[in-house]
Amino acid sequence: MEDFTNTPDTLLLDFHGEMIDPEDARFDAARGVWNAMIDRHPALIAQCRTVGDVQTAVRLAAARDLPIAIRGGGHNVAGHAVCDGGVMIDLSLMRGVTVDASARVAKVQGGALWRDVDAATQAHGLATPGGLISDTGVAGLTLSGGIGWLRAQHGLAIDNLVAADVVTADGTLIHTSAEENPELLWALQGGGGNFGVVVGFEFALHPIGPEVMFAAPIYAVEDGPEPIRAWRDFLDTHGDFVGSLCEFSTAGGEDFPEEHWGKRVYTLACIYNGDPAEGEALLKPLSELGNIVTDFSGRMNYCDVQQLFDTLMPAGEFRCYWKARYLTDLSDEMIDLAMANALAAPSDNSLSSLWNFGGATAKVTADATAFGDRSMGWMYSLDGVWTDPGDDDANIAWSREGWSNSERFGHRGRAYLNFPGLGEDNAALTRATFGANYERLVEIKTRYDPQNRFRFNQNIAPTV
């Protein structure tokens, strides 16, 4: 066990948070993250209250030559928020959000969750693209891209990141924007947590809500793929205003007709990125594509839509293994494969989904952000979700097999790095995903983190 009792007083003098070591009764609760599969034991957990606390924790790790894991929301499926034997910097006490409604900018602390951002911005009738689960951390989702409901009109989360404050590997606080340290901002726009601890984000905001049009007609897998094919063709025409996914799941509970309980279904879930009345008329045909199981479509409060998927994956209750790849297009053959994979899922809790791109997301050039190429038309995600450790092998195999079988439909070998399995394909996936941007990212990584202190991520190794 690492001994922190002899740390120089000058390092800890101004620390206002909580330092938790393995002997502390709070240690097990503090090291836990959202994915119940993850069981790691850091040498020290630094629960920070201030930017100064983060700087102290980073300098402490450097003094002890220890790597650093960064916990924002703790939601990363690979468990990158916690490490064995290093320093876990926990930002969960830093969740403040302030909104400048006239400038349409939100300043967000590094430990905030998307529900914090949504509540603060919707008070002014504004929003910025976030995720689909409201207890996801802002930091982790954003830094690897951030795919949410508003992508059709407003792009990814990174496309709305206009500035950030970062504590780098030597404990220095750096502000980055288009005018100040722009190379670092570029790297943060998709390059993950490789470059430091982002203690503050600034996001551009857009008028939306409080009411939006949400479509969610549900069809039975056993009735075939025709509604999915019609949905695909619909989005080819209307994808500039509709953020959507086709999600495969298992029907159950009083919201579904009893004859469908336990059967696989798919939801053609959409948000219209504009006036809800226009969206209601435009999306209505999606509920008329075949024999419908049930329909949850209707005008809803934006914050409620942002929380619809929360109950599917409560923190710490499920074991999870997720893999996702970008697709060049959505062929009939790929749809058939997705249908077959959904039927083969060994757990009723598992999900899989097809996501559309286009619109504002596709208009960003490949070199404008670290995220890279935007020419993919779709994404396919396999989200293994189960409870029994004895079922680990079967569920991981299902996700990996479906992901491998979809490779022939993939887009240049690229993957969504927020869904990296357990990170076991890190080196190859990271290089392929960043493509032509990879070498530039290596240069920036080497400048800001030459010792690879921040390595618990889809890691970009510095040159040595």
C-alpha cells in the first residue's frame, strides 16, 4: 500500500476536499463506479471541492510518480474513472452550472452531470447537446464526442465546447479557447481525457424547449424489419432536423400489452430539433409503419426526455459491456444483422441500437476537431447489460460477436470511443478512430502529459 502519511505539508495545506485511503471506512463506496463489473483499488481517492484541490491532487500524484484516474460522473463503461494503485481524482463535489442567457453560454464544473446542465439551461429555454442518460457525467461524454438527441441541428457536444479550464500533468491550470491555447481545445474536442483534468467547460447554448416533440413507436422484432427500413428512408430525407435511434430491447411491465412481455421489440425513438408542432406532424408517419406494439409518442418536457432512459441502467446495479462502431450507411443486410443480434441477446436487459447522423454533425470537417471524420452515416451499438457474474462470458461474447460481425459494414474501422468494451482494443481502435488526426494528437499529448500520467482512457501514448 502506498504511504501518504509523509506527504509534505505544503502539498496538502490548502486541500479542502476529502483524502480517502484504503483504510478509510468510506473507501469502498468512494471507489465504486456505475458499471458493477469494475472492481479496482486506487492507492488514494482525492475528492476535490475546488480547482486548487485538483491541482494539489495532480501534484501529489506526480510527487509519488503515480498515474491518475479522473472521475467525473463515473459512467464510463470501461471503468476509466477508477484505477488500481494510482490516484483517483473525484470531481463529484464540483457540479456547479452557471448560465449567461444573453450570451447563450453555460459554464459547467468538471464533475457535473447532464441533468445539472439540463435543469440550469432549461430555466432559460436553452440547451446544449448532451447524452441520452441524465446521470452521465458531462466530462466523459463530451471529451470523446458526445452523441445526443440534438445532433441533427446542433452537432455533437464537442461542437458546442467553446472553452475549457484544464489542470495539466504538472498541476498548472490552463484556459483554452479559440483565442488562447487553441491546440489544446482542439484536442479536447474528441481526444478524451488524455490531456489533463478538465475542471470547467463552456458550452454554446441554443433555444429549445421546454416542450419538444418526441416520437417512440414500438414494433415487434418478430414482425420483421420493414418499419426500420422505412424509418431509415425517412431519415435520409429529414435527418437535418431529427435526431434518432432504433433501439432493440425486451418488452415488459404494465406499459406494454401483456402478450408482448418477454419478447424483443424495437423503438423508433426520435426528437424533432425544432418547433414541436411541426415535429408532431412530421413524425406521425413513423407510428403508421406496421402492426404497432405500443406508442409513447407525444410532446414532452425536454428534461423529461433527457431522463427517459435513466431507469434502464441505474448506477451500480448492472454489469455492462458495450461496443459501438460507425457505419458507412444502413443497408438492408445490416438491418437484418441487427435484428438477428437482438434476438440472440442472452440477457433481457441488454440493448442494441442503430443511430443516425447527418445534419449539423456531418457538416464539421474532419480536421476541425480531434474527433475526426464525420462522413459516417450511422452507428451501431451493442450494449450488454446483466446482473450475474456467472453470465459474464456469454454476455461479453454476444456484444463482441455482434460487433465483429458488423465489421464489414463499418466506416474505416472507426468506433465510438465512449463505448469501448473494457478498453481491451485500445491501441488499434484509437489509432483507426482518429485517423489522420492521430499524429497531431500524439504531439499535443507529448507536450502536456509526457509521462502519460493520464492513461486511464482510450489512451494516446506520448512519444518518448
